[in-house]
Amino acid sequence: MNFFSDYIKAFKAEWLKLRNSGMFWLVLIMAAFIPGIFTLAGLVTSESGIASGNTQNAWRSFVANCFTGFGIFFYPIFLTLLVIRLTQMEHRGGGWKLIEVQPISKLSLYLGKFSIAVTVALMCIVALILFSLLGGTIIMLAKPGSGFSRFSIPWEFISGFGLRLLVAGLGVLGIQYLFSVVISGFIWPFAIGLVGTITGTILFGFRKALWWPYIAPGLTVTNPEGSSAGNFLMYYEWLSLAWMIIALWLGYQWYERKNLKRAFFKPAPRLIYLLIPAALFAAFFVYINKPVQLPSHKRTVIAGSLESKDQFKTAYLLADPLMDTILEIPIVNDRFRVSTDKVIPAGVYSFKLGSINQKVFFGNNDSLFLKIKNDDRGSRVTTSGNRTAENEYLRTGRDGNDGGDIWHLENRGYEMTPNAYANAVVRLWKNNVDWLNNFKTADNLKPGEEFITLQKKLISLSYLRLLDNRYPQWFSIYHPTETLEYPKSVEAIRSAVSYNDSTLLSYSQYRDNIRDYIQQKHRLSPFNAAAYISKLCTVMPAGAVRDYLIYNKLKEVIGKTIDTTRREMLITEFVPKISQPKIQQQILAQHILLKSLSRGKPAPDLLTTALNKDTFSLKNFQGKYVLIDVWATWCQPCQVQAPNFDGLAEQYSSQNVAFVALSIDDNKWGWQYEAGERSLRVIQLHANDKNSFSRLYGIDYIPRYILLGPDGKIINAQMPEPGNPLFEEILRREIPGLANLE
């Protein structure tokens, strides 16, 4: 009981010392700096730009951004300065000796001062939250359309985030307290904190040595959502607590005796005061840092919840490349749960729900829970279950540190010798494989070995493409008489994956790579479909890989062939060369769909929404010619052709012609922002159900241009691009009165 009363006295005494220490000003300055920068940035950014950048609650996004800017570097530095300032009060003028003559225990004095440090750190986080909310309020008042007024402040998220950041900094606080108590000067404790923070920032960037205590705040602020497994603290936050405890223990032993030998080595039995805590810390350190691979589930289960204004009755689990239905998942009251005995090989599948298409890793005896939120800003899907690590890897992928090097190899590799190019490719490949092997989630979960093996193959394919496709093209041009030879080091990549691996056909990386490789190796002309497929059948053995390559080329050329007779000739000649009936049926179904879209056929109805939220269908255009540009904000060719389409809309403005830009974007906010920048002569619409629209109109590629008549019938469902003179020629020929307009 005496300890607690002593502790309270010590805490109160330390609190009184803060009044004239300048500490509160330090708290305010540090807490206001980052929110101030983000607030200024928000004030100079357009309302639509802020709104389109927020894919969730605007308050949540703004506070999380302020925490991220503060936590990685500024917070550890603040903790360092805080502890140094508190301990310097006693180092100057023999303050330690003065307070130790007080009739209270040394432990209460030691912990009382540290508790003040924790309290001030908490005050800084609270101030950071308040300044962040103030910044958001200023932006909301200055720019009402920025999105803040549409949401309430997420207090639960903010308070939990703040507490986690406080815990993440306790390791730094404890370590700096240890050094600041032992070392009387300012320079060395600050140098230790600065070096520790800079080292932590560098390690954080490379995702190395994540146990380093100065990294923990950065890891916390870059994982604002916290644990996907439902834990309040992440493993590195627990480790931060361990760093704090061991540092406090060691610091107190020195503080009590003021001598290293007397603290741990003299008399000899005192060595246990060092060895036992160190052993306990080491055991916890190993335990908490060891990645966990979750075991298989008892059954194969997919479950989840849905938050959406749209009503859905069924979701699907689909397999590439033909989007075969693996599971139909009924939805009742925005909940779904399916348990199956069906054999599902472990792999990447598409979870399909309306316009939502989420890639998930799933297989036999796996549990998968999906939490889905769908609104005007798009769809957000979080996954959990025993494949949490695998699905997070699919979502986040590589960290992108090699982007500049990849760009150089893709675009300027011709400047390098074969050896230099190969060595650069091998180096990047090793970096990516190392990243994969060491990947773990914020919950310290590690993917299973079969997933790592699969991803290593897919990573290897992307680098084989550089070696076997990209560089040989340059080499054949600049060194036409020489033979391309790589060093033996590239065999490490070649041995990781095979070109003839039909089990990889479910993955676009493999399909794209094998297509480019075969085309390059056998000099297949992409512009002559008949010659392409004929030669393909002679250079490749029959099998699943050849079937897919034939299907891929046939699908492409049939989709762009307007003439029905020409399509039927291609189908008659080449579909029999495909051995799998399922793939044959896909080609025939595509042909039947395109026939239904030929000239004079009734156009399938459109269900769309305009920028002003009005709904549009074909009835709204009755009596008018309708020219439709099917596009999306993420489509680069669409962006290239948009000025041409808008220019024609300006040139051929007429009461009997409607130029329509029909977006199939998932993110309506992004669409609204870009659509607002286009010509006012173009009606901006968004497909309510892009999948239904794409299916009815056979949209396999964009941009796609469609011309409908005033009677609601199709004139041309596969118009050329607006940049092609034939596009304007068709308009002037098909629409009365346009020929006279200049």
C-alpha cells in the first residue's frame, strides 16, 4: 500500500514540474504540424478531387493520413525529446540526488517519471486527433462538396487507432528512458533516438527487421484497420510492450545502484537480475516474431456479410479463364454461408457479386469470410479465415520498390549488354522472391507453402517475359548477325516455372506470357488470324495450352469482325481444332450473341444513371440516333479517344443525334470527377449493372462504340474508333442531315 501512495506522490510532483518545462508547447507544435500540412493541402485541392480520393468515410481517411504522416518519423523523435527533457530536469543541478532523499521509494520515483512520459505521449496523440478533426472541419466548411458532411466522425476507430499508436511507442519510450537515465547529457540520448528512428525508417521502407522497436509506430499507422483476426493489438505492438518492460527493468537496476557492476555483476548472484529477464525477453521475442501458418479448416466454407443499397440474391465463385461456376452462393438478408463437399483445388478464384469481382485464394478445407461494402464510391471487400495471409498478399502484392528498375528494363533495356540485362533481371527476381518468402500480415500470418510455390511461378513468368520476349526483340534489331546468350544465372528463373504448365492457365500472368512467348518464338503474325492459328497448330502439340491460345485468338478476332459470314468461316475452320467442348461452346455462344447485335436487331435496353442522378434507358432517346462511347476511367485507350469523340459531338451537334459516354466504372466518384471534365455536348451516363450490360452487348474490350437508330434498333454495334476517318464517314452516311454539317 505504501508503494501506491508513494507512486501517487511522485506522479503529482513530476506533473508540477511540467508547468514551466515548455513540454506542453512541444506537444502542441508536434501534434499540429502534420494536420496543418494536410489541411493546407485539402484547401488547395478541388472539392471533386478530395471526394474522389476518399473511398471511405472522409473523416476516417483524413485522420488516418495525419496519423501516417506523424507516426513513421515524427512520433519516435517526439518521444525521444520528451524523455530527454524530463530526465534533464534531474541531471542538471543534481536533481536525482535531491528527490532521492525524499521519504518515498526509488521505484515509485522511477516509475512516476516514466508515467509522466506516457501521459504526455497520450496528450500528444489526443492533440493530434483534435487537430486532425479541426483540419477536417476547416476543409468541410471551406469546401462543402469535399465529402466530410456526408459522414459522422468514427470515434470508435479513432480512439482505438490512438491507443494502438500509444502502445506502439512504449518500446521507444522505455528504451530512450533507459539511455536518458544512464547518460546525463543531451547529445548522446538524442543521437541514439535519432539514429534509431532513421534506421527504423530505412528498415520500414525495405520491410526488414520489423522487430526494431523504432519501427512499431510506423507499422501501426500504416495498418489503420488493425487486426483482421479480431485482435486489438498487433504482434509488433505486443513486442513494443516487451521492449518497454525489459528497458524499464534494466534502467531501474542501474538507477537504484548507479553502477553497472553493482546492478548486475557484484555480488555474483545479481547476475540473475540480468540473465533471467533477458532469457524471458528472448523467449517472448522469438515466440511473437515467429510467423504463423494457419491450419486447414474442418470443412470447405464460404461465408460473409453484405452492406449495400442494392439487393443481391446470389454470389458466385468463378474460375478463370472461362469463368466456370465453381459455387453458387445464395444471399439471404445480406448474409451468406455455403459449406460444400465439392473438390475445389487450391487456387485463385473470382468471387463475383454484381459488379464486384474480388480475387480470392481458396480450396478444399478452407474457410473464407468476406465483409463487403458497396456504395457510390465503389466496393470494398475485406477477407478473413485460414487464408487471410494469402488473400492479403493478393490484395497488396509487391511493395513496388522495384518499379523504377522494371520500367528501365521494359523501356531502356536495349542500352544494356545481355549479361548486364540478365543480371539486373535476376537481381529483381531474387528481390521479389525474397519478398514473397518473407511476406507476413500485420497479424504475423504467413501464407502456406503451396501458395508461395504458386506465386513464385507467377513471379518468375513476369521476369521470363523480359528475358525471352522483350530483350530478344531489341537484340535482333541491334545485333542481327549475333546469337543471344545469357549467363547461367538465368537458369534459376527458368527452373522455377515451365512454359508448358496447363495448371497455370487460370492465371492471367501465365496466359499473357505464353501467348507472347509463342508468338515471339514462332513469329506468329497477330494481324492475320487464319495464318496465326494455322501455324499455331503446327508448332504446338494438342492440349489445354494450345486450346486456350486458339480460343484466345478466335475470341479476339470474332469479337471485332462485323461480317457474320466471315465469322462463320473462321468458326467452321478453326473451332474443330479445339479439343475441349467447353471452349468450343464459348466461341459458338460469342458468335450467337454477335449475330443478335447485327444491323436491324432490337438493341438491348440500357439501365443507367446520369451525373444528376436521373435514370436513363433507351426510351429516353426514342426518335433519336444514339452514338454510345463505352469507356472507363482506368482505360488508357479510352482516354486517348475521348477528345476525338467529344470533338465530333461538338461538330455534329443536332437535335436528332445523342452522343452518350457510358461508363462501366466500379467507382462512381472517380467517374463523376472525370465525366465532369468532358464536353457538355456528351451525355454522361453510368451503367447500373456493368456485367449485365457487358453481357447483353458483348463488351469484351473497351473503348467500344455503338450506333443505334431512332427506332431503337442497332445500326452498328462495332464502330471503329473516333480517331479513324471511317468513324465519321459512317456517321455522315447513316444519319440524315449530318452530311450537310461542317
